[in-house]
Amino acid sequence: MNDIPDAASLDVIVDEEGETTIGDYVVDWISKSPEEVAFDADLRAELKVLFTQVLSDREQTIMELRYGLDGQGCRTLEDTGRIFQISRKRVRQIQVSALNKLRNQNRRKRQKT
């Protein structure tokens, strides 16, 4: 039972200069870096602009719910259908239609350049 090491603080200094701590070597795989947070925010803003230009309000909301763009995680077809009081199949149809509109918009932009 004595094989378990004592707990150590992440603030323990581990180099001779006194600048590096154990915490500097620990990687947090769960939290996003500031760069990732900024990138996600920019991407959401760009998608919002694109959605507004191309999709109906209903399509926008369904896409936001299905892909977690509302910041609350991805919703299932079932959950999204309950919100709109429509079937899962109808949610899927609207989602596919919205994706097709977005793809066609992208193709049109590429043809213009």
C-alpha cells in the first residue's frame, strides 16, 4: 500500500532557473486554447452571415441545432424535431435541403472567380 506516491503541487519548480513548474508540462486536452476559442467564434460569425444570405430562418435554426452552432452541443434529429414539432424525417429533409443550398452557393462563388 505504500507504493502510491505523495501528491505534488503543479507549482513545484523543476528547473535550475526557477521558471518551469510541473504544471508547465501538464497538457489540458479538454479545454480549448485561446486561439481555438477565437477561431470558433470567427467561424460561427462567418457561418451566421452565410446562413442569413442563403437559408430561410427555419433552415438556419435547424442547422444551428443539428451542428451545435448555438453553443449548446449538437442536437439529435429527434430533439430538433420536438422543438419544431415535426418528424425526424422532416428535420433530415430540411437539413439536406439546407446543405444543398450551401453547396450550390459555394459552387456559384467559385465559378465567379
